[in-house]
Amino acid sequence: MTIKILADSASDLSKDHYNEYDIEMVSLTVHLDEKDYEDGQTIYPKTVYDAMRDGKAPKTSQVSPQTFKSVFTSYAESNQPLIYLAFSSELSGTYQTAKMMEQEVKEEFPEAPIHVVDTKCASLGYGLVVLEAAKMAKAGKSVEEILNDATRRATHMEHIFTVDDLEYLYRGGRVSKTAAFVGTLLKIKPILHVEAGKLIPLEKIRGSKKLFGRMLELMEERGGNFENQTIGISHGDDLERAKQLAEMIQEKFGVSQIEIEMVGSAIGAHSGPGTIALFFLNKSF
């Protein structure tokens, strides 16, 4: 029986990916204009970015317990193996909710082949882990092989990103008010990364021209064997700059496979328009 891969909408994969690799998806919730929307189903990133540019502050919440319970129950009843690779537990309560629902379903179906993994990754960094797991499932690999690869891949996934305006991260409680104010005032562009699932400011660059150069330097310092891996770039409604970064990477490292996607509504509500994020496996993978 084929193994099903489940992801949540914070993976920022496109519908094409979900369809091609038969991945199931559950949505985080986006609250905008006093309404609730399902990320990737009833609201799309462009709407969220336009609203933010108009000064609105969308909020997000995790996948509902009921959603997980019904998905897990249906797989438990049919006894089909399910691997849910979750958005970082340090950035959302979604993983904890899934674990609770897994336990609840397993009280009724103790033998249910359901596995829940905290990737500690976000956006397309998380998406690349999901994609590889789905390819392995399609190729007939075992649950154990997929779990081992996904865990290892997630541990070695680098996230290097920058935001256009620190104000959005401040609203989401990611940076202090002073840092946000000073950054905006001095046209300082922050570079952040993800460490053990958390967002960590790495350094500040003055002027956006130096920004991509520095991101490439970090990529060179941390990564290895770029020719044989898929590099991810996600953007907050700024395809032009995402393509510019992709060209620089291709030129410098001879990379053949680059996935470019828009940062989805759930993550975009915190990072804001103009975000550019880069994902690759580090040299110890």
C-alpha cells in the first residue's frame, strides 16, 4: 500500500507539487478583515500582501485539532501509512496539536501506521523536505527509509532570509520595537536564519545591493554539493528579485535545480511583502 505524505500550508509548495506527488495538505488559518480563511484554499498570498501594504495586520492560527482528527482517523480506518511532516514547532502550535490528535486516534486504533514529525523547518525549506519524502513514497520506499531521510534532511536544511520591513516581524513578536525602528530608519536590511526551529537574526546589512552578495557568501560558507540538490527560493510577492537571486546562484555555483515559490499567506502574514528566503542543504548533510 502506498505511503501518504501529509504537509501543512506553511510548506509553501504550489498546487502543482501537491498534485504531481500526491501530497495531502492541511491549512493554517489566516484572519483578515474579521474573517477566517484557509491558507492556500480560500485565501492566497497576493491578497495578504496587498492588505499588508494597505496597513492591515493579518493574524494566523494553527491547523485545527478537528482537521487532524478527521484526516488521521480516515487513514487509521483504512490502515494506510501516513507520514505528517510538520511546520516547525517553534513557530506554530500545529505540531503539538497533531501529536495530541495522533494519540487520541491511536487510543481507538492502536496499530494505526500514523507518524508525526517536527521538521523544525519553515516555508520552502520545509517544502523541500516534504517534496523529497513524497518522491521517495512514489518510488516505493519504506516508512522507515522516508522517516530517516526526512529527519536528516530537515536537520541539515539551511534557511537564510531577509525581510523588506522589520515592522512586520515586530508585530509578530519576532524582533524588538527598537530593532524594527532603527532598521527602518537607517535602511538596514536584516539577514535572519532558522536555528533549532527558531527565527534568529544573523546580521544587519546597510543597503540592499550588498544583501544578495552576503547571502551567497553565507551559502558558500555553509553549503556543499549544490549541483546535486534542489535549492529553494521563496519570496513575498517579489518574483523579480527572487529570479535575480536565482541567476546569481546559478552563475556562482552552477546549480541546475532551483524551485521558486511565493511565501504563502500564513508565513507571509508575519514576514510581509518583499521577503526573500533561500534554502539549501548544509555541507554536513
